[in-house]
Amino acid sequence: MKSSTRAGATSAAKSSSASRSGKLAERLRVKDDESPWSDAEIKEVRAILLEEIEVHRQEVQVAEQELDDLLRASTDGAGDDQADAGSKTAERVHEIALAANSRAGLAQAEHALEQLEAGTYGICENCGNPIGKLRLQARPRATLCMTCQEKQDRH
């Protein structure tokens, strides 16, 4: 009897999840010439975003550890000549940039996942028009339509 109860609970959870995905698919906006989001497409985008989040978290952790190691090692350079000091500075700047880029990618992926869960995924944050499924499938973290992205890139 317990296994049938568990099976019923599992089945109910799956149908509830499918119902939420179906409702989500109905809420997500697309361009006029695009088909609505399917549950499979939403699951694929969600999986990509979750994978990106995990990758960026690992990158942030590695970059911060390497930066920490560099900063600890830089205190030992009292006898360094100017070339060595410059090289160490350039290395620190590089590691800071890597950490910042990883943090930015992490924030973008987390923001996109939040939008997906809220049903606002795929809406340009600048003009409010649909971003487009093809763009989002190619770049799931996109928050701007192509027109707005091009304007931003020019400035």
C-alpha cells in the first residue's frame, strides 16, 4: 500500500510540475513569427542556465583562489626589480579581470533563471519587446533584443 501511495505522490508531483511548465510556456512571450515555447524548449533553456551557473560558480572560486594566492605571494617581492614587479601587477590585474568576468556571467545566468521562473523570460529589459526564441536558444542569458543590444554595443 505504501508503494502505491508513493507512486501516486510522485505522479501528482510530476503532473504539478508539468502543469507549471505548461502555464509557464503560455506566459512566455515570443516574436509574432515564432511558435510558442514548448515544455521541452523551456526545460532545455533551464538546464543550460543551471549548467552555466555551476560553471561560473566554479570559475569564480578558482579565480578568487588564484588571486588570493597571487596577493599572498606579492608580499614576498621586496627584492624584485621593476620588470618582476610589473609582471606580478599584470598577473594580478588579469586574475581580477577573470574573477570579475566570471561573477558577471554568474549574475547574468542567475538573473535569466529568475526571469524564466517568474515568466518574464525573453522580454527585452530596454524596450519591452520579445527578445526572440532563436536568440535566447543561442544565448540563454540575453536580456536585450538584437536592436537594443546593437545600440548598447555601439556606445
